[in-house]
Amino acid sequence: MIKKLLQRQEFRFLLVGGLNTFVGYGVYAVLLLFNINYLVANTISTIIGIGHSYLWNRFYTFKSKEKAGKELLKFVSVYVASYIIGTITLFTFKSILNISPYIAGLLNLVITTLISWFGHKNFSFRKQEVQHDKK
């Protein structure tokens, strides 16, 4: 049963995402403990998370064989979009709705995870279809 789950790309994405969440949110929470501004903490944890996530998603989740340069650019662009939207929602949760920065960070993970899944599956690691000439 576990072997079947590990064959599913969605499950591998969630597994890698869980590990990445642990790393990213862990960095965010530790920086908050050191009284780093929550938006700065979010930026630092995002940068660390991008590197971690790219390696795991490229080689484990999507098992990509594409050239890394172009793929990395696409990957980072998905994270830039996710970061911008996530920063806006994090600011809204914390500063406008007055939610704890810890809870706001967790709520924000749901939003950014969905953006990441669809962005990486359909853009960053989308397999190129081979064109065959019809004669």
C-alpha cells in the first residue's frame, strides 16, 4: 500500500510539501522567536524553502529530465507569484484581521501550497509533449 502511494505524484508532492513546510515554517517560527519582523521572517523562510523544494520536487516528485536552467526559472516564477500572493494574505491575516502571526502563517500555507501544486504541475515541471510529423 505504501509503495502504491509513493508512486502517486500527488502523494509525493504532499510528502515533499510536508518536509518543506517543516523546514520553511520552522525557519519562520524561529525567526519570530528572535523578534524578526514577520514579513522579513516570511521572506527568509521562503528563500530557504525555494531551494529545498526545487531539489526535492525536481528529482523526487516530478522526476524531471528537463534542462535545469529553464526549469529553475519557471519554478522560481511560480514561487514569486506564490510569495506575492502569500505576503498579501499574510499581511491581511495579521495586520487587518489581527490573527496571530503563527496562525496566519499556517493559514497562509494552505493558500501557497495550492498555488505551488498547480503552478509546478502545469508550468514548472510540465512534461514537454513530443511532436510527431504526420506524413
